[in-house]
Amino acid sequence: MQLDSYDVAILVALQRDGAMTNASLSEVVNLSASQCSRRRAALEQAGVIQGYAARLSAAKLGYGFRAVVRVNLSSHGQSKENDFARFVTSHPQIRSAFSVSGDADYVLDVRTRDLDVFADFMHRHLLPHPQVSQVRSEIVLKTLKDEAGVPVV
């Protein structure tokens, strides 16, 4: 899909506030509400806009503990990687997971209520996983930047 400047402006505005009505979007983008509605629907249909969600405060909801966990698997192969992927998707405390290059096979973003809950997750679930050979964790002390979305402009 080829994006023009109006599409980009719509994406920037919606990424900032996904709850914008077409009327308020039209004021920001300088198009009619009906044009904004058609363009928004086209961006959704094309899969450029995948959905809308509220950004929640993890700390205010009691999930102030965050760790970056690097995982190495003991062996590789499609079935082993599929098994680890199923493990990742079945644990809600793993908020993001990436297959990466470098000295780790995967990097996980893990959020829990506190260090004790994190330790329990590590000792009862991640470390005993049959595919896991090595785990290295970094506890997040301070978040400098944590932006959702894509740099559209």
C-alpha cells in the first residue's frame, strides 16, 4: 500500500491517540470526517493498522518489576523452537519475546509484581524448561524510553 501525506498524518495521530473520533481526526489532518473514515478503514483493511489498545501503567497496576532475560537453547531445530515459542506464549509475564542474533538465542521482556514473583517464574518455569541451556537476566533499574508504535515520520 502506498501511503500519502494524509495517510501518514492519520497514522501519526492515531498512534498518539487511538481513541480519536473521525471528527477530531479530521481537524488534525485537515480532511473531512468522511474522508478520514474511508482512509482509516482502508489502512485497517490493508493491515497497516492492526488494532487499537490502551497503554496501561504497569507500575500503577502493581507490575513494577521488569527484567530483560537472555535465553540460549540447548539444541536447535524447528520442533524445539516451536516448543519454546509455545512456552513463551503460554506465560503472560513474558510481555515480548525476540529471536535475536548475537550471544543469545532469545531475548524476553518479563514483567512481574516483584523480585519474588520473578524468581518463582524463573525457578519453576523458565530454568527447568527442557530446551533452555543458559539464562542471563538484567533487572531494569530505570526506564529511559519505552515507546510503543512505529516511527511513521
